[in-house]
Amino acid sequence: MYKPFDTKLFWYSFLVTGGLAAAPELVDEIVAKLPHADGDILIYASDRRDIEGRARTLLDVILDGVMEVKARDHLKQLMLPSEVTPENIIKTLEKRYNITREQLFEIFEQQGYATEEIADLLKRRHFVDALISSSVHGEEPSKEAISAYYQKDPDYEMATYTVQLASIPTDEMTQAELDELLATGKEVRPVRWQAPETYQDADLHESQEFIRTMAVGSVQLMGEIEGSYDLVKLVNKVDRVAKPLDEALLMQRSMQLRQKLFNEELRKFQKKLLEKAKIIFCRPIYAEQFQQEFAAKFPDTVSS
């Protein structure tokens, strides 16, 4: 994670064996610096892995730093509740990931943090969360807006298919009679159909997908096995239909729409912060990569 700038920063570690210094080994690299009166924030190459080791984009890492700079400027307005302490944050993480305190600290230490840095890291993370909570407010959608949102992507009652199966010895039906049955669904001679069975769309196996396109009353040949014709007849079909927007669905889609609106506002807030931020890149390649990621994340505006 990003760290405050200080003069004790080491870019290289030196391996010493038998009193002789080995060649320098690059252990980390500064990617960018975010100036601030209370101490600059450094973005490290190692920051591009999250706590679980997953890769992050350079833009996402810098955005975290930019939001911390903004949060520092609002510390007086962003007073943390008394119950939000590093100790309580650690307990929350232990429950969320089902790990012990020792395992949690080991994860942080593997990411390059000293034990005394972890509490400060967690507290700064909460300042950023508080900044978002105080600066980004998604609109409360109206019932009309929720209904319109639902109509664009409704939930459906699943389609159902009622079929009958039959297995007819080949010596009991001529090829002409079989062709007539398959072409018209009419039985030249009676077929001993099994009792009807109804299947939901999701229950159909890959080999049964042809049933979806059958017409009601039509017959299909599934195969000819051991001297028998295996037949299927579609007795009834109920197409999928949109579920009515009842109270349960209304609440569900209300939450989804609120989250969507919040994410849109958050995206605008993040974009504005990045556009106004002073970012000093240590190498041109990092500036170019940031510009590319910015253009991909915010295609409506290309940062200059």
C-alpha cells in the first residue's frame, strides 16, 4: 500500500556474505509521488497487489492515494466514530476472512508492512471510506424509476415443457409410418405413449435442447437403439413470462438501482479527483500507463 514519504526510503537491499557486499537487488520501486503538506504519499510497485495477492491496476492504486490526500484535507470534518478504531477494524477483518490475528498480521507483513504500520494503514483506509461516505450520495430511486429499471431486465418465470416418451419396436412400424408420424404428428397406428412429464427449461440436458424448438403436438425421433424407435412428443409448452414486480422484487431491484446510482456518482467523484490531482510519476512509462488506464475507465473524457 502507499506509504508517507520520508528520507529513509531504500530502493535496494544489499546482500552481505562473508563481509563482502553482493550486487544490489531491487526489492521495490517508487512508481509515483503525491505531494501533500503533511507528508508526500509514495506509490510503490508492490502496491499493485491487494491483501489477497490479486493484481490491481496502476490507476486503482493511485486513486487510493489521491483519495487519502483528499481525506487528509477533510480530517476535521471526517471524525471517526469512537467505535471505529484499528482494534475493531482488525476484529472485523478476522471475521470477514476467518483468520487469526497472527495470520492477518502475517499477510500484511508479506506485503511489506512492519507491525507498527498496520494500525495506521487500517485507520487511513477508514478515513478514505469516510471521505466516500461524506462525498458520494446516490439518489433514492422513485417507484417509477425502479419499475422502469425492472422492465429493462425483468425476472422471468421459467419456460416449461410437457412431453411424452415412447419406444416402438422397429418391426411394429414401417419406415413410411414413421416418416408420416414425424412429419405431421399423426399416428397411422396407435403409439403406446408413457405418462406425460413436465420439465423446466433449466432441467433440459444438452441432448434434449431440441425440445425448445418443437411445436406442440409434434414428434421427434431421439434415436434408434436395439431395434426400437425412441420417440418424444411435445404435449404442451408454456413460454417464459416476466414476473410481476411484487414487494419482494421491488425491494431487491430498489437496492440494485441504488447501488447502480451510487456507483455512477462514485465514478464521477473519482474522475474529478484524478483530473485535479497532482501526480509526479518517476518514469514516463508509468505516466503513459496511467493515461491509458484512465482513458479506458473514463472513456468520455481523456485526461491531458
